[in-house]
Amino acid sequence: MNLQQMGEKAVAAKYSLQGKRAEEKNAALLFVAEKLTENTELILNANREDVAAGEKNGMHQGMIDRLRLTEERILAMAEGLKQIVALPDPIGEVLEQFTPPNGLAIEKRRVPMGVIGIIYESRPNVTVDAFGLCFKTGNAVILKGGSDALNSNKAIADVIRATLSEAGITPDALQLIETTDRAVTAAFMKMNNYVDLLIPRGGAGLIKSVVENSTIPVIETGTGNCHVYVDKEADLTMAVNIIRNAKTQRIGVCNACESLVVHSAVRETLLPMLAEALAPYAVELRGDNRIREILPDCTAATEEDYGKEYLDYILSMKTVDSVEEAIAHINKYNTKHSETIITENKETAEAFLDGVDAACVYVNASTRFTDGFEFGFGAEIGISTQKLHARGPMGLKELTSYKYVIRGNGQVRK
């Protein structure tokens, strides 16, 4: 099937889906969750092929972690669909009602976006998350996954499409572009006659390519150079626990901590504690001169280090003398994703919350919580780091638009 045919099928599917009641959509999503679980071994077999190929090709361990599926991760995908079912259906929600002097009754109503295209790398769980969120909001979706996850994505998409057909719903609610030809991906970015919104989800190179080459409106889901700032009035035991979690729980995700900012007043106490806590994970530490005075084995940090998303067991570190300096450093090098401060001072915390420019800003918590599932959205389509239309974890409401419904009684304009 060529792209034009896929586009035509997606447009037909979007109008079909817009007529579905919330009960019908929820029943179908629960059926898909059930079938994904039933087909766990089929999906895992396909995923093993992808992981084996990735390891043979020398894929980075962080990317292997993104690619690998387990029984637990498939159960989590099914659970994400169940959480989406439990959420209110936003379609049809009345956002505003008003009557101007001309007597027209005007209603602002939430509606589906239409056809959503998603280009993503490595993570096969995105196939399920994207389908669930788009389907619940009455959107058809065309997916273009990375070649490294092709077998996994095909297996998942086949299960979903077969389940929709069995439920009496058009399987074209979800379509997967299966070719690995880059020319097809480039052409997909130009399908503005069929696709209403394009969302890239992956590394900086992919996102840059989509933003620069797409003729379809794009929501930019950015990379994550996330910081932890340890203030002079921080609970240092709490700080070490948060940094360890944010850096080491999963290295291949965009909400992992990549950079530490330390107030000079606590560096002598904090840094030895932190080095000991991170030693079992063999985290490579890269710091400025004041960091290296305390940790002489630490590698000297470069300008590039402070702006880098490692997706690896590497942590850059910077010393500052005030919260204002910490904010300035973070705003200079961050990717507008997630930042956190560890402090017991409420005024300092508020200054950080107000001053840092990012989609998600935390006090005394790990950046790893920037996630649709953790926010109670059931799943997410991505983390938007831009400011137009959507920002942060994108759930159901971020995949909708609105229209005005106007009722009159014979008005004509004079």
C-alpha cells in the first residue's frame, strides 16, 4: 500500500471514529488490552529478533533498553490502555458558552484533531500508547517506527488491527508504515493533504529533521537534558536518593537526570556521599574544577558536556554560588524538559519554580516522574518541550482541537 492510499484510508477512518460513542471506544480499548496480553509470546518473539539485531549491530545499551520488551512491559502497555478507558472522554466537552449582543448562542466544543502521524524511534510501547490515546480521542493514526523495532511494531500493530476488525471497527484507525526507506519517511512528512498533525518522538536528529522538513504542523517532543539542583539548604540524604533514582533507574529515557548543579556550600559533604551511592552503577562523573577539588578522580567537564543528553551512565556536574546562578545555568543548557531542585527553603523553591524555563519543574522529587502514566494520563504521546498548543506529557486533551457551534434564530449581519 502506498502513502496516498494510507492517507485516504486514514481520512475515511477519522470520520468513522468521530461517530463512535465513548462506550464503544472504551469497550474496544479493553478488548485490545486483553488481546495484547494473550499475544505476549508472539510479541516477545518478534521483539527478540529486534533486540538480537540491535546487539549484533552494536546498538548502545541505553537504546537496547528502550527497544527491549518484557512480559512486565507488555502488561504495563495493557494497563495503560485500561487507564485510558477509566479517564473521561474529552470529545464533545463544552469549553465555553456565551451569547454576544447579536443574540447568537455560541459554544466552544472539543473535537478530534483528525489524522495524527507519529514518527518514532526504538520504543515499541509507543505503538500501543499512540493507538490508545488517538483512538480514545477519535483520531486515526499513521505510525512510522524505526527500522530497529520493525518486527516488534508489526506484531503489535497486527494484534491491534485484528482486534479492531473483530470488534466491528475499522482497522485503519491504526496504520503502520512498514518500509525502512528514508524517502518514504521524507514523503510522509509532506502529507498535509491527509495528516492534520505530526509528532516526532526520538532523538535530537529525528526531531530536527521533522521540524525542518515537515509541511504538516508539528508538535516537537524534545530530548531531555534534565538537571537536579542541590541547594545549600537541601536534605542531602534526600538529594542523593533522588539523584541516584533520576540518573540510574533507566538511563535510556528522556526524563533521566543528565546534569547535576551543586551549591558550593554543600559540595564538600554531598559529593563524597554521591560518589559512593553511584559507584555500584559505574557512573562516570564529569565536573568543573571545584567539583574535582573534592573528587580528584572526576573527569573534567567540557562545554559540550553541560548541554548533552547522554542516555548513558555519565553525569555532568557544575558548582554554583546561588539559586540565581543555578537557574541561569539550567536555562542556558537545558532542553526545556524537566528540572528539579532539592531544598528545604520554600522561598528558594518558589524562585526556582518561577525562574526555570521547562515543561516540568519539580521540588524535592525525581525528574523520572515526567511521564503520562505517572501523571495519571494512562499513557502519553510524548513530552512536548514547546509552548504552542501542548507542553509536558501529552495525554488525551492534547490530541484534540475545538470548534465553535453557533445557534441562531434568523440573525443576518448588517
